[in-house]
Amino acid sequence: MISATQAQHIVLEACEAEAGEAFAIASCRLTTQGDYWIIGCNSARFVLHGDDSACHVGVAAYLVDAHSGALEVVGSAQSCEEYLQDKRDLAAAGDGRYILQAGFGRADKVALIRLHQRLGLPLAHALQRTMDEQRHWFSGRRRILQQLQGRLDAEGIATELILHAGNSTAIPIEDGGLCWEALGRLLQRKA
């Protein structure tokens, strides 16, 4: 296993080679799973002397694989925890895809009406979206689909998050926080 000192050396060497100046470690911790070192690093002038003008931006953290020493950079637009969750979910999925699908059938009139009202789907589209492959609504990162699932479930629209190995008509989605109307338009377009 790569030690904390070795991981920090890997990060410092990469940062200094890229930027051409001295860097310093701001933080270093091992994930609870013990698979990655999460390292905060920036210019030595910023970390050690507080010189804000020397701060490098755009990186949330550096990840060093605790077994191989491979280095990955997490951009500032995403948290390390989200990045690692997405990475682990992708590995767990293998050749499959995460799909959020209808958790109710055409016989559940109350759920159909809620889907119609909340997402603005015509009733015919809502009914289609409960049958066969059309019940596969969205595909994407598990974390994003879980967020969307929670929103839909809170509105009384039951869903299931599955790992699907075959072809699917599911719509790729990158944002679980889209407004209801946008989600409805996506479902109508692909129905």
C-alpha cells in the first residue's frame, strides 16, 4: 500500500512539474474504504504564507490510488465524495447501465394522474411510459438518478433504480435537479 508520505510526494512532483513552482500539501487523508488518498495541494506561497495572489484554482483535490499510486485530479466543480461515488458506482455497474424506471404499472391510475400533472405529460404518454421498454425513463450516474428518484417519490410517483445490461430506450440525464416541465419534455420526446 502507498503511504501518506509517498502519496504526497506523487502529488507534489506532478504539481511542481506542471506549474514550475514550489507546492505544499494543505491536507491529506485516506478514504474510509482505504482505497484513495485525498490530498489538498496548492502553491507553497499560498499554503505556507497565505499569499492569495499565488493560489491556483480549478482543482478540488488530488486522488492517489492507495494500491497503485495512480494520480487523478478532481476538478473544483465536483466534490471528492461525489467523484469517488460515481467512480465506484461505475465499477460496480460493469457492462450495465443504471436506469430509473416506472415503479408502477398502467393499472395504478393515481400514479398515472400524478405523472400527468407533475411532469405535464399527456395521459397517453404517461400510460406508454409504464409499459415494456418505455418504462425505462432515464439513464446516467447512479447518484444523479437517486436524486431524481427521491424527488419523484416525494411527489407520489413511484420509481425503481435498476442496473440494466441490455439495450434500453432510457434517456441519458446529467442533472437530477431539472425542472418538472423539462423532465416531462424529455419523456415526451422519446416516447
